[in-house]
Amino acid sequence: MIPGKDTTVEKNDSQKEKYGSFSLFDIEHFLRRILKNWYWFVFMLLIGYVISWVYSKYYAQNVYSSNLSLSVSNNTSNYFTPNQSINFIWAQTGNQDGIYLKKMLLSRSHNEFLVKELDLFVNYSTKGAIKSTFLDKDDSPVFLQIDKKHAQQINYPITLMPKGNGTYEVVLPEEGQSTSLYSYESEGYQSINAYERPANKVIKVGEWYNSPNLRFKLVQNPIKTKITLDKIIVNLTSVNQAVNDIVSSITVDFDKEINSIMIIGKTGYNLNSTVSFLNKSVTELQKKRLVDKNTVDKNTEAYLQGNLNGIRKRLDSSAAVLNYLKTSEKLYDIKDRDEKSLSKIKELEAKKADLESKLTSLNTIKRTLETQNFDKMISTNAAGFEDGLFTASVSELKALYLKKREMASIYKPNSEPMLEINRLINDAKLSSTNSLRNHYAGYYTEINKINQQVSDANSDLLTYPEKQRRYLDAERGYNMIEATYNSLLGRQNETQMRMATNQSDITVIDPAKNVGQGPIGPNVKGTKAMIMGGLLVLPLLFILIGTVLDNRIRNIKELLNATRIPLLGVIGNNNNENMLTVLEQPKSSVSEAFRGIRANMRFLSVENGKSKTILVTSSIGGEGKTYVSINLASVLGLSDKKTILLGMDLRKPKIFGDFKIDNKYGISNYLTGEVSIDQIINKTNIPNLDVATSGPIPPNPSELLMSDKNIKFLEELKNIYDFIIIDSPPVGLVADSYELMKYSDANIYVVRHEYTEKYMLKMITEKYHNNEIEHLGLVYNDYDVKQGYGYGYGYGYGYGYGYFDEDKNYKEPLLIRIRNRVRTIFNKK
């Protein structure tokens, strides 16, 4: 039995549905295509390596990072430097100082001050043949100092070419000059009239350069630079752009073990620039913190001194009244005084006096907040409390009011930015007001309690005579004023002590340094891997898409699994110039394959062990059915079997050319009655092989092939010949072959490797398994034997054994040689 023929198992409907259905993706073919196109992967790998090398060498800009660590000491707080006594636990409500400091370091006001102070809107770089290198300001031999009263063109590279003796040639771009210039005074843009490109000009250090879009001079760097530059490229940016670039490059974190230590980091293209910026930023922050602390303490000291002066007058007046009562009324020695009650009342009234003093300070803070007179704000210590939330909200409120005044010159009152900042101001006001309301409520609650306790104690003094009670009231009044005076005096002493010992509460632990640390980015290795990997994916992707979209037959095993039609043989590639391979190359592997087909034909026999009429067809033209017909007929003729080859593809005659036969008369002429049967049968060089060509193309080929005369023609030939080979039309184009199959004893369906479309086999497979076609076998044509058949039938035997003519020129593929070498090594004993 021919392998693949399914006759023992009855086919059910589900099996029939699977027949003719090929898998969407052929993994074996996919892997073979990858191995076949290995050189593309090597080529793309080399291209990727070259691109990544060029990128890392000439285009990748190194990014550096420097860090600075500092601690915040536990000093007093004020509205500009929130409460220091609270813990630095990030994301907790008590970390108001941590939040404030982080916001301060990342704030626009702080970084804008640094940008203007350090001229960070002026950027220096140099450039080689391809790559640009960013410079620290101190790396440049000269500094570019702009005239801020003159509008400047920004983002417009200015090239300085050293000419010796303190002179530099100013070279501007060939194009790109703009009429929209930036003013560093107003930090806005203004338009000027069109102008021609400024010509190159040589200027000396200290000499002003003037053009419609630029005005600057060069200042000699007092520090001698360590490197010599062929060119210095200066690029101006707006203040806003410089601030945004800086803020985006700063990070602020807190030490995991010691919460009060902050770690500030900055990234940039130049390590020295990041180091100098961090150190300068923290230095300015220290100065500002100290100034802010002293400002609030001075305001508090002045406020307390004013209150003390007023309280001192009241204390002197109260003392005079008390002395008068003692001397005139002789009440200084009251008998049976209730010292316990009097002492309790004195203590309570002293507390009340202290609370009322704090309330007075709280009222002052509230009025200052309402009038937005932040420069006169006093410390919350004067009001007897420390509130990080309140001081942070006041600090935010002050910054928002300053921002609003800046924006008022740019935006209209009802514009979106102004509405947004008003919303933020209202939120900050609400936060600070809520904090004050809580302290008011606490003080009033305490005062009410004291009043109730004093009222209870006073009930014990109602038994005293009127004069003695008047003296006791005067004494209590003096004591309250004295307690208030002492409370204010104590707070003033605390404030004066702080002023005397004030210093910045920021202490730098590790300043930023250039210790030769390497760049943190870009990830050159990762980029190289991405480039090379991406280029390697391209051929893989093309092969994958090609495999998925490829609908051609490329795998014999898959073909047989899908069709379940017997395989008669596999024909290798035809290297001959014509189709007479069996005649001209009898010792070739292709010729041997046709002999194998001849041998396997007996498995399709249903009569006396042989097939008489053999029909050869295919899906479409070009698949080799004529080639198979000619060579199969040649093999049968050479085996001493009387054979005739019929060219019944009347629409596309072919056979006559290879046998050098005149196609003037053929089967079409016979079927129309023009000639006799003897006139269309032609002899060949093979004694037992005759050929009947198609003849001229008729207008009605289907009718002629299905005519009774054609059927009688075939029956007549059966009496003369052992085998009749019919080269029929392709079944994918016309239905003629299906009708002829009713009169054939065996049918051969030719499938061409990497040519026949998979969907074309659907119809023939369904007809075979529905028993509409019988005695059908496949011939796999034009297979590349170097790939291996992938199916274990031994057709063609393979190259390299000296058995066929092709073996003398055969060279094993590299992969086969490697495989054989490995096998040899492991098989050694």
C-alpha cells in the first residue's frame, strides 16, 4: 500500500472537514527560511554594531549626576522657615518643614534667583567634526556678558573662534535670524524690523558686539582653563526655559535612617556645572533662611517691647493705687486673710493674664495676615504656640501674593492663570484661618475655665468688709498686670536670645564634589543592544510575515497530513534545458524518481495489477503536469511497454515542441473529423512510445473532450497500447479533467514545490474523500533535494553517494557537514 492512503478507516464528517485544511503557520518552514537567510542576520548584526558604535562615539551625550547632603537643626520656626521641631517623615502631616524645604529648592523664585545670579541662561559648548560637548562656564576662556537692556535672539548659536592675542571671531549661523527677540528685563518678547544676516566680525575681549539681534561683550575668565578649545559655542535661552530645565533635573530625597538629613541631587551634561550649581543653591538657601529668621525675630522683639512699654505704665499706675490704699486706709495688714483662696485666685489670674497677652499677639498676627503686610509679621512664639501647618500656609500665601503681583503685569484679571492663582490664595487663606481659629478656640476655652474657677474662689471673699475687698481687688489687678508684664518680658528675652544666637539651621554634611564619577547615562550598552536587536528583528519579522502570508506548498509532510492522498513520488529540480529528462539524463536522480513513480503506479491498479489509462493533471498551469506526463510516458516506453502520450490540454498545446513534432494536425483535428487516427499518432525516438499532440486550438475544447468520439478514441487506443498517458487541462481552471477521470484507470495530481497554492488543493481533496474521484495519487514536483524530503520514503535517494550523475558536482551544505562531524566525534569508541 502506498503510504498515506487511508482505506482501512471509514471517514466521518469531522475528518472530512479537516482534509484540505492547512495550518496557518508552518514552524518547520519558518525555521528553514531563517537558516537559509542566515547571511541577512549577520549583515544586520554588523550594520547594528556599526550604527551603535557611531552613536556611542559621536552622538551619545553623557549625563552626569552629583549629590549634596545636608541636615536641618532643631531651631525655632517662623513663617519663612517652618517648624523645625517636627519629624522629617515624608508624606506625614508633621513633615511641614521637609515639604517646605523641598518646595523651596524646587521653587521658581529660588531657581530664578540662581539663574539670574549665575547667568545660567548662557550655555557654553564646543563641537568636533560631529559631536557637541557641553562645557562648564569655567571651562571657557571667556564669558559672554549680554546687555540686558538690549533685546537678544535666543536659541541662536553664537560661535566664537579664537584668533589669538585676546581676539575672537564671532560667527553666526547662515540662516535662522529672527525678528522676535527676548528681553531679559521684562522677560518677554518684542518684535523688530527685518534685517540681513549679521556678518562675521572679530572683536577683542571687553569690546561690545552689536547687531540688530544681539549685543554682548566678552569677559576674560580669571581662571586659567586646562583645555584648549578650537571653538566656543554660546547659546542663549530665556529665563523661564533655564529655570524649567534646572527644576526638572533636581531631585530631593530624605535619608532612610536619619530623617532630618536631606539628599539633593542634580543631573546635567557637565559634571562641574552640576557640582557648582548644587553648592551655590544650598549656600543661597542658607543665607535666605538666616535673613528670614532674623526678620521675624526683629519684628517680634519690637512688638514685645512696645507692649512692655504700655504694660509698664499700667503696672506703675496699679502700684500707686495699691500703695495709696496701704498708707491711707491702713489695709496692708488685713486680719484673718484667706491666704489659700487668695493664692489660688492670684495663680488663676496670672494664667488668665498670660492667655490674654497671647490672645493680643494672636490678634496682631491675624490683622497682619489680613492686611498682607508679611514684612511686619511676628513669630507665633509671641502668641504662645508653634504650628507648622500655619507657618507653612503663611509662607505659601506670601509666595502666592508675590507671584500674583508678577502675573498682574502680564495677564488680565479674569484670565485663566489669574483665576487659578486666586483659587490657590483662597485655599492658603482658608488653611491659615482654620489654624488661627483652632488656637482662638483653645485660648477662649481656657479663659472661660479660669473665670469660672475665679468666680468660685471669689465667693469665699464676700465676707470681707468693703474696704478690705477694695484693697484685695487692687492687689489682684496689680498681680494680673505684673503677670502679663513678666510673661511678655520672658518672651522678649527668648526672642533676644534667638537673635543673639541665630544662624542658618541648614548644615552641609557633604558638599557636591567632582571626584571623577562616571556618567549615569545614557545606557550605551542598552542602546547598543536595542539597536542591534532591533535590526536583527527586521529580517526575522519579514520572514515571519512572509511565512504567515505564504500560501504555497513547501512541506511534503504537511501536504500529506492535510490531503491524505497517496504520494507516488517526489521529483527533484529539472536542470535540463528541455523536458526530456528521462531520455537525455537516464542516470540522474530525477529519472530514478520517475522510475519510482512507475513502480508505485501498481498500487493504484484495480484491474489485473496494472493501470491502462493514466490521467495527469494539476491545479493550474506551470506546475509541471506536462513535464510529468512526458517523462512518465518515456519511462513506460523504455520499460518495453507500448505507450502513447495524448496531449489533451487543447487550450495550451505543449508536447510537440520537445519531441520536435509538427502540431499541424492533432487530437482536435481528429475529434472534428478532419483527419484519421493514423494521421495524429507520431513516432518518437523510443520504439514503444508514440505521441498524439493537441493540434490547433479549437473554439470548443470542452465539448470535444466530452464528445462520444473522444470516448471511443480512448477505448480504441486501449486495444492498441499497454498504457495511455493523458496530459489533461488543469482542474483549477476548467472542469474538463474531472470528466475525463471517469474514463481513466489512475489519476496523477501534480503539486509543485513552492508554487502550488494550498487553497487550490481543497477541491481535489474533498472530491477524493467524498469518493467522487478514485485511484488518485500525488506527485511532488521540483523539490530541492538539498533540503531533504522531510518524509521517509527514500525517493531520489539523496546526493553524495556516487550513485547519480549529479554526485560528481555535489558539495554538502555547511550545516550537514557540521552535523556529520558531530556525529563522527560522538560515535568514536
